[in-house]
Amino acid sequence: MTPNRRAVIDIGSNSIRLVVYAGSVRSPVPIYNEKSRVSLGACLNGDSVIDEDTMERAVGAIARLHRVAEMMEVDWLRVIATAATREARNGPELVKRAAKLGIKIDVIDGQAEALASGMGIISEHPDADGYVGDLGGGSLELVRIKNGQLKESVSLPLGTLRIGEFRNMAAKQVAQHIQQHLTTANGDDKFLIEPGLPFYLIGGSWRSLARLHMFVTEFPLAVLSNYRLPSEAPADLLELTRNATAVAETKVVPSGRMAALPDATSLLAGIARLFQPSHFLTSISGIREGLLFGKLKKAEQREDPLIAAVRFEGKRLSRFSYHGDALADWIAPLFTTDSPEMERLRQCACLLADSAWQVSPEYRATHSLNFALDGSWPSIGPHERAILAAALMAAHGQKNSWPTILLQLAEHRELMKAMQWGLAIRLALRLDGGSGAALTESRFEADAGKLQLTLNGDFARLRSGSVERRLDRLAISLGHGGSEVVSFGGQSLRQRLFKG
């Protein structure tokens, strides 16, 4: 399987960054991430001229990152520049110097930047209904998304390099400033604000705030993707973020984000006051992911990003001809009352069923725990990760006792349901050795309080004590009085169904 490598060089106000992606076309995974701390945006509060030293360092960083991308043999590369370059009086000089090196820089305007950020959120949440805020050093992009469609958008000069006066303001004052900027930017075309909707957070400073919130609340999983903050969190953390010594002692905020954290928190407290969101949701998808998503065909964009990601990984890690979808269909009749959300996670567990075979057997359950909790899975949060982990752990031998972290992230009844999925998967892995060959010639039936596994034709020879024990444990977990393996010798299921 040859990955399709794509890359973006993002020339921002605080840094210049290269991200190289591979994996599923629908849900690409960063395989390389490098940034150079070149603050082009330092000019924004002065004479709007990039000084010569900064200009040379920027050109050098762009040249290096471009060469790194070439050496990685990327199939597609785009170099973009945002607020600092487009607003600096000598921004065109940076573009010219890069062009002499054979590097084309696209300087995108604020509207295009906002729309790309919105597309980044839609790439991970196809049915998103809420607001997006992308905070950079030079600007703040706000986008309204409704039912997975881009609506109003605006770019405001409220990046972290420009909002130092917000640091000691009350949230009400900050909200008033944001409203004034919205009015100035849009004029008569109002950016309508509907309260009670999710607000998606993009940007390193707001991710740092999420890390701090995790620390303060002792949240057990340090995965930022889709981490949920209550709407009052920015106001609650304001005092702490203004104490640099206390923040440093937590050791969870990157040193490069320390200076901007109080301003970014004050800005978000003002947003909370103005937008009155239901909650904030931290996103690791933004402008770069939006650009990649925009390249896809409509049919590809409509794919479920989570299913696409786990199917790619499951196929990559599988021992045999891939049959994760067939396995999902095989166990589905046992779980007809699952909600659509749980059905989706059940399918993910099946798609990843054969992902731990290369690990020593006694460590497969633990490996599955970490794989589910820490993997690059789009569009799900800690709660869903815990349920997926429980299913994969059960599939690889975990008994009824759960690690504390899972009990902190999901309800016991959800973990028990996931365990049932895992036991069904575990039975399949033993029935035909994980090859998937028996799935089309076997099926489940419930009869007289028993769970029956029917094997057809020559597949009746797969019956064994180990298969019967795994079937019995599955039956007990599902509330059946017992289990039985039933054989139809001689003819396959296909032959019997289509006889004559």
C-alpha cells in the first residue's frame, strides 16, 4: 500500500510550518511536522515592514522546509502565507525571493483563510452546526457552519500579537471590542450570532488553554483532538493564565505559547460572553486540513472521516485479505438495538480487529487500549475512544475488569456493551484463524434461549472446543441460557439458498 503524500507549508505570523500527510485520502494523518520560529508578525504593531534579518531567516526556513518536502517525495505541495505576509508593506518581497528559489507562495486573503479553516472543521465533522474560531498571530477568523455547510465568515485583526490590551479587560469589554470589529469588517452585512451552539477552537494558543484545563480538572487523557471545554472555562482560567510562574509550574503549556496565553484566554472569555456557546471543542484540524479537504472529489468528501481512517489502518495492519467490513456485517445481527453512534463505534472495532497480531499475545489487550485512546482518530472524543478501547481489549483477551481510565471516560454499561462486541470479534478471530474465510458460511441464531452458531458445508470442520468456549462466553454476556454450534454438512449456505 503506497501512501499518497501531501504537504502544506504555512507561512504564518508566529512561525513557518511544514506538515506532511499520508494515510487515507479522506482522513490524512500528519507523518512529519516541523516549524521554524520566525515571527513575521512582529511588524504588524510597528511600521508594517519585515526587517531584513527576519526576511532572510524566513526565506531560509521556507527553502529548508520546501527541500524537506521534496526529499519526502510528496505528490502535492502548497505553500501559503497569511496575515503577516499579506499585510506587511514588503510582503511581496518575501514572495519574490522565494520565487527565485523556485518556490511559489500563495498569499491568501482573510476570507480565503476563514473558509479554509471552516473546511478543516467540516473535514472532521461533516454535519457540524456551530461556529469556528481560528486564532493566529495576526488575525482571528470566524466562520458560521450550518449542517456541514459554510455560511458567513470574517477575518478580524485580533491575532495574539495584536490583543495585548485585552489581557486585563473584563469579558464584557472584550466582547464589546469583538462586536465593534465585526461591525467594522462587515458593515451592513451582519455576522449573525446564534447562542447555544458549539464553538470549534483552532490555533496553538487555544490548544494550550485546553492543556491547562486538562491539568486543572485532572482529566485522565491528554489527547487534544475534540477535547470539550465548558463555556465558562476561559473565565475560570483567566486568573491562572495571568500568573506566568504558576502556569510554568504545571509543565503542560509549551514555552513558546506562554506569552500569548493570557491574551488568548481573555479573547476567548469575550467570545464566550458574546456568542454564548453550548461548549468549546478543541480541534487539531484547521486551515491546512481544510486545503486538503477542498482537493477531494465530492464523493470522497461525503465519506465518514472516522470510518475512512480506521479502515485504512485496519487494512494496513491486517494479516490477511482485508475483511473488516464483512466482520462488521457478521456480528451485526447480535446487536440490532445499538444506537447509530454505538453502531458506528462497533464498526470501527471490527475494522481494527486484526490490528494487534504483531504484538506479543500477553500484551495485546494493553496495546489495544493505547491504540484506541491515543490513535489519530478524527471526529471522536475521549468518551468514544474509551468505548472503542473496551471493544478491542475484549477482542484480545481482556476480562470484565476495566482500567480506571476507561471507567473515568465512559459509563460501565457502555463498556459492557463494547465488551460484547469484542467477544463476538474474538470468536471470529478463533473460528477461522482471523482469515475471514468462514464469515460467509456461518451465522448466528437465537433458539430456545440458546445462542447458536451455524456452520455450513466443509466449514463444519472448524468446530472445536476453543470455538465452543468463546461462543459460550459470548452467549452468557448477551443473556442467553447457553450456546450451541450447529452444522449443516454437505452443502454450503450459497448452495442451499439457491438450490434449484
